[in-house]
Amino acid sequence: MNETTFLVVPNSPGENMHERYANREETGFFEDDDNECVFFSDPVPPPSGRLIVKRGGHSITRTIPKPVVLVDTREKHPFDFSGFKNWIAGEKRQALKVGDYSVEGMEKLLALERKTLTDLITTLIQQRTRLIKMCEKMTRYRWRAFLIEASYEDVKSVYDEEYSTLAHPNAVSGTLDALEARFGIPVIYTSLYRPLAEEKAASWLSKHFTYWYLEENGLGRVLQEGDL
């Protein structure tokens, strides 16, 4: 039998998806009828270096500060950015008018709203008016986005008993597309595996900060001349 990478999901009641991913087997075989084995591609570790910024062919990376992430005080289970010291300088708790995350100095410019799949389904189906009002507020921000702690495949898959909903995946995915089209708020699909979602958020926040900082300090909105 060929060796491959699987996510081994025990058929035990009460175990949520985050626990399943966190306890996944890196290498396994589809041999046990008591387990449901699902293919899971093993992601590479995040970058360990800084975002490189050059002017005139010379690096000015060390002159560029790293952002301090602002975490809304209402976030009950916030992302942990401590593993991304190459991108993030630190975190502060602060009451934000919109969104769950922003960056110090960019409070009126940037808003990132985080949604787990459970929260997403509940908000779209049961709290629709509140969601639309929040989207209207987010349009006042130059940079805004919804970050979903799930892949598009997860959103489009049938929801099991864990989610306690009769919502159809097409209704959820379609509503997200409609919100993006109407309000111009990008939807960022990530992963049920939380470290990947945290990495995506850290990367998104740090890059938006870096471009903004360069622009604000007369260095141009570009990391390297002739490139991005």
C-alpha cells in the first residue's frame, strides 16, 4: 500500500473539527473501518524572515517597523500571533468600532472580521440585518475583509450535526459572494486548522501595514522597484 498523508477523523461524538485537525495523523493508511480517513495535504511552515523591502537595489527592511495588531475586546477566542514575530511586533486589546482586528495607527483605515464556520452560518441565517449593518460600516474603511476559518470546500460541504443548522451550503456561499459584490468586502477563505488561519491573518495584516507605512513616509507603494 502506498504511503500518503491523511487526516484521520475518529467517529467519536462531541469532538469538534478544530480538535480533529489538531490531533491529525501526519502519515497514515486507510485500513481501519472505525475511522473515517480524509486526505489532508501537509502545509509547509510559514516564512521565518521579514518581508523584504528594497530601494535602489539595497534593503531597507530593518528601517520598516512591524505592526502592532489591535484585537477587539469582544473577541472571546482571538488569534494568537506570537508565532509570527517576523511579521508582527505585538498585540494589544482595544475596543474596535468595526471588525475583530486592525493595526495600530490604521484604526480608521483597516478592519478584518473573523468568522468561524459555525459563527458564519449563524450570522448569515439568523443575524442577517445585523450583518448588513456591519458591512455598511466596513465600507468606510479603505482596507477591509472577511476572514473565514474554513476553506471554500468546507463552506460548500454538507454541515453535520456539529453545526446545528438546516442551512444549505449554497445559501451560505452564495450570500458571501453577494456581500462581496454589493459592499466590495473581499472574502478570504483559510482553513479549519487554526494555525493556518492565524498565519493568513498575520500575513494579510503585516503586508497591508507595510504598504501603508511606505506610502505614508514617501517611499512609494511598492516593496521593490519594478516588482510588487
